[in-house]
Amino acid sequence: MSNESQKNRRVGRPRAGTKTDAKALIIEAAGPIFSRQGFAATRIAELAKAAGVTPAMVHYYFDGKEQVLVAVFEAAFAPLLAKLEEPTSLEAWVETFHAHIMGIRWMPHLMLREVIMEGGYLRDHFAANVAPRLVGKWLTLLALEKQAGRLRSDANDFRHAVLLMGLLLYPFVVAPASGALTGMPFSDEDMVGFRDDAIRLFFKGAKG
């Protein structure tokens, strides 16, 4: 590259022909970091180092770490939302939902920090763009289970959706602490066992 070309190239701009998708690397590296220490405590330099790029390259792709956080969140939920119409029973949806979270085990921690806790940076984004679709799916399937006689007719749909999500996600939230305290982190088999127990407990209680 000539000196003149170097001057004209925007600082942080990837060179032409670069094979690695730097933007995707940044998003992939940022998820675990945001979930582990939170948005406020995370610096652009940390994200760049984890992704193997320069801070200037992060700024080239994103206008600040807020955009990185939103991109991480959207990338994490996009595959699940794309499958939203496929499961036609509550149990099938639980299996789809759980399998997705298994692939991004850090996601429940990010949700806890940036959606559920007061002042979370993702709360408004989640409420506007993700929650209506996910909650709608849960409520639709709960209503179908009632019609089929697998749930009692007077069950509170919203409350039961929250209850079942809690049963499914709590093992992911406590998994790091369990590994540190007992020396036996939850295996994939353990997590599937938690899922199956949650389904059985839920249907037993909600039908009784």
C-alpha cells in the first residue's frame, strides 16, 4: 500500500481482502465479557484484545460499546427468533429454547445484569424488540396446552410462563458458583436433566 493510500484509509478500517470477519469476532468475544462483568465495567480495549483486533477497529464497526452490546444481544437471540414458529407444543418449544441457551451459556447472566436488574442497559431494547415475540410464543403454547387438557383451565398463563422460564434458566445462572464451590461444574448431561425435570415438575403442578 502506498503512503498516500495509507493516509486516505480511515484509521481502524480493515484492509481490503481481509479474510477474517472482524465485526463477527468482536461480537463473539464481547458476549462472555459483558455477561461476566457487566456493561458499565467493560472497556473497548478489553473487547478489542479478546477479539484479537485493535480498539480502532472496534470503533470502525461500532459507534461505542453500547452498539457492541446491542449487536451481541441481537446476534444471540436471532437464531431463536428465526425458529419461533417451528415448535407446536410447549415441550417442543422448551427443548428448542433450552438447546439454544446451551450454545450460549453466558446469555442468562447477561440477561440478569442488563435486562432484569434495575438500570440494565438492555431493558428497553429487550422490552421493545424481543420480549413481545418470546412472551407471545409462551402464552400461545400455554393456551394450546389448556385446550388439549394438559394444563388446568384456570392456570395463570403469564405467571406460569415466568415460572417455567425460571426453572429452565436458573441452572445456567448458578452453574459458575456450583463449579467453584463443589469442583463439579454442571455438564451438558446435567443441564439436560434439569430441563427434563423442569418439564415434569411444571406439568405435574400446573395440571393438578
